[in-house]
Amino acid sequence: MNDKITIIGGGNLGSAIAEGLINSKFSKPEHITVTKRNINTLSALEERGVIVSNNNIEAVEYAKWIILAVKPFQVKDILLQLKKTIKPDKHQIISVMTGVWIRDLQEILGNEFTFFRAMPNTAIAIQQSITCICSSNANVKQTKFVADLFSNLGKVVFIEEKLMDAATVLGACGTAYAMRYIRANIQGGIEIGFDATTASIIAAQTVKGAAELLLTKHTHPEQEIDKVTTPKGCTIAGLNEMEHQGFSSSLIKGVVTSYKKIVNDM
């Protein structure tokens, strides 16, 4: 792709996006600029050919796409700084900031810009994110570009912006929920005889395989559960005990609690 990209904010997420775009060959390193106050922390990207800068105004001047990957409280000052430089007919903006709505960006820059809001998760670092996307004033070509960009960093779904808080819980917080399940599985594995390293490999690969089954075969989880539960077998015995202890209900309550927290705090 020849569309130049500037990532404002070279923290963990911004750097991971740059790495993923290079690794997937979606963008040439020299077509990506990443900004951060302390550019010394971006030396690994610079060595790969990425342009690094601590000057946001210069960084966006020759870019077509601007990815905002800064902390939410920083965005107003940054956009006010860039307001005279970025133009609706020249720049398109992608926000990957939690809790910042498109209307918040419009209040600063105006309604003429094309805005995308994207919510990836930490697996973007290994190009395995799920990224939820919504937009304003976007045409088909622009939407395809953004879909292709994030598809190179994992999987993509387009949603209404009103679901973005829910997407944060299910897709981003969900990583922590999955990790907690894997951790518990490892602890159980140790109790029944495995060393920690072997239990970790078995537990993590099992979850990865289960997820790939659903994504590849497009089946419902219960269909796959039925395939491994035999009458009077050990799987159904374990599942039933987990349900008696509130496994599904506690997970559902956790998801809802996280959602209420993010809605009430924003």
C-alpha cells in the first residue's frame, strides 16, 4: 500500500500497530511515521526503517492516514496543536483510544473529516487481535482501507458506535478473562500431576485450538462441547461441577459488571 500512515503515540499499542503493519507487509516501513516525546524508546522501529519523530505537526504533514494512539486525556491538546495542519480533503483519522467518541473528535476538528474509531486488543502485538470498527463520513474505499489495515493485525468486525463500550469489555477485557481461565486450568493441571511448564503449554494450546475450531468451522460452542462429552464421562462430570459452582453465571456477571463500570465512569 502507498498510503502513508502517521501514528501519533508510540506507546505499546501504537508500536504494536506499526510492527504488525510491517510484519504483514501491509505498509513499507518508510511509509510509517511514529511519534513520541522520547523517541529513544522507538529505536527498534527506527532500525526497521520506520520514521520516528517527536514533532506531531511535521509527522502528519505528508501522511494521508493519522492513527491516534495516545492516552484519552492527551487527545484534545494534540488535536488543537494539529488543527491548522490537518485538512479534511487530505487526512483521514483513526482513533484507537478507549472512551473517546467520534463526536468528541468532531467537537475539536469539525464534522468534515472522515473519522474511524477502532477498538483492538493486546493480541494486536502478534497480529491476532479482534478489532471492532465504526466510522463517520467514510466512503467505500476508505472503509476498505481501514478494514484491510486491521485485518492484517487480526480479525475485524464493524459495529455501531453505541456498542464500542461493550466491545471494549468483550474484546479487550475478554483477554484478561481468558487468561484467568487459562491460569486456573494450569493450576488444576499441576494439582493432577503436571509440572507448571507442561501444564501451561497444554492449557494455552487447548484454548487456542478451541477458539480456532469456532472461527474455522463457524459452529456454536455447544456443538463442539457435545463432541467431547460422552455419557457418564469425565468431561460432563467436570462441566457439571463447574456449573454447580457458578462457572457460567460468574463469567456473565463479570462481563456485565465490567460493562457497567466502563459506562458509569466515562
